[in-house]
Amino acid sequence: MKLLFIGDIVGSPGRTKVCANLPELLKKEDIFFSIAQGENIAGGIGITGETAKQLFKVGIDCITTGNHVWKHNAIYDYLKQEKRVLRPANYPEGVPGLGFAVYEKQAIKIGVVNLEGRVFMSSKRDPFKVGQSIAEAMRKETCNIFVDFHAEVTSEKRALGLYLSDYVTACLGTHTHVQTADEQIINDRTAYITDVGMVGAQDSVIGVKKEEVIDHFLFSTPRKFKVAKDNIVANCVIIDFDVNSGQAKSIVRYNF
């Protein structure tokens, strides 16, 4: 079986790129299940019900998020209703929505876990212990478990991938919007990459207009960054895995 994971989708240009190309890609690569990182799909920061529905309509099976998920107030109620949109599981108990779920498709169960890092980010529950606990419980229902670790620091992502390698099919890093070239199979079972990348403009700074970001660094003044719109590239990975054992056989960077 093949699973497609799409990196952080940035605003309307990113959504348009995915919606225009995903249906054909799913057929061409014989993708069974697809996950998109969607915390920035609404205006370049945050997510709304309407923007999520656009992705579901073209074939996305699950949307993961991160620290920007709470940007728009309406998302609080939407997370309570829509089980296909996840927020990080290591937020405090009582936060709206689900941090993990098992989805059944054609009688095959796929587990998805969303975690957020703590280094250079706000304090939350330990993603290592929370992730392990969820994976152990989830393995009673399915051995096919995919983790989105939305984190800032390479070392934290790498450490979690190694820590969970006995439990999960894949541990995929998101958040930095820069695709890394370190994809591998850990312990002959777990697909790993430090960051999947983004769906955004190549001539930008992590998906927003380069001039505004450069000015921010030059003058240290606060700004509201606008999404860059031209020359959009979609970073993703395709994972081939054994549905009976939950072992990843390959992970390949794929850009469209």
C-alpha cells in the first residue's frame, strides 16, 4: 500500500495547487491513503472548516495541524465535529478536537497521530511519552500508524523518530516548510524524514513574500506577512508499506 503525506500547505495558492493536481496524482501513483498538513491553509495561517472541505473534496483523507490551528475562532467547534482534522495530541486535556484517530478505508485501518514539539515552542505535554502511549494503544487496533511531528528543531524530530521506531510505520516532521534530504527507513520498519516541506512559492521565505520577511530582519519591526503566489511547488513524500505488518518498505520525496 502507498500513503501520500503532503507538507505544510500555505494559503490559497497552496490549496489551489493541491486541488488542481491531487486527483490525478492519487491515480498515477496508486495512493491508498493521503494526509495533508493543513495548519496554514486559511490565509497563510490557521485553518477553517471551508478550507478543510476543499481538501477533503479532492481526496485528502486526513488533515493534521500544529501550533497555528487555533488562529480562527470557528475552528474550535469544527474540531469537535470533524474527526478527519487532527490537532496535536500533547495539548492539555480538555482542548477541543482529537489528537489521533484510526480511519477505516476499504476494510483497512490506518492510524494517524499528530504531535507538537516543545523546543523553541510553547510548553506542552511530553510528545515522546504521549506519542508512545498512543502508539501502544493504537497497535491493538492497527499496526499501520503514521505520525506527524510538528516541531521546530531537527534534533527533537530525529530523536522522536528513533524513539517511536518500534511502534509506528512512519514519523514525519513538519513545521519548518523546508524539505530535508534525510529520508530513510529506521530499524527496517519506520519511514522517517526531518521535514516534508511545504506547498508554497519557491521564490519566497517559507511561503510568504520575501521582501516583507527581509525587511522584518533588516529593521526588526513587526509585520503581517502576505502569502507569496507565484511558482508554487508541492513538497510531499510517498511511503510504501506492508499493511499486514505495518512496516515501511520505502519513503520517497515527491514534488509536483
